Amino acid sequence: MLILSRKINEKVVIGDDISVSIIEIRGDQVRLGIDAPKKVKVFRQEVYDAIKAENLAATAGKSDIPKVDFGNN
């Protein structure tokens, strides 16, 4: 794992077409801005884990995993 220190308005570049900007630091929270092509999917870890669990349940034919509301309605 690469660990970097960044200040507000500084960026980290990943490859040729993804950059992560530090937008705001407030207490123990950091707001990030992610600039990536539309084909690149970007998720918070908990959302990604929920999607993986739902996909696994769907392929196993199970429906006992609760639905997660991603607020897309």
C-alpha cells in the first residue's frame, strides 16, 4: 500500500486518466474529488461490498440478503 500526504487542492494521479483531489479536511473526515472516465466505476467500500454480496446471492439463487438503498431513486 502506498501512503501519501496531501493538502487541500493537491492531487494524486493514478495512471493517465484518474486523479483524486483533496477537496476539504474537516475534523476526522476528508472529502475527495475523483476525476475518472465514465467507464471506470468508483464506489465507497461499503457500497462495493453490498453490491458484491447481492451479486453473489443472485448467482447462488438466494434472496435472504437485504436490499441496500443507494439513494438513486
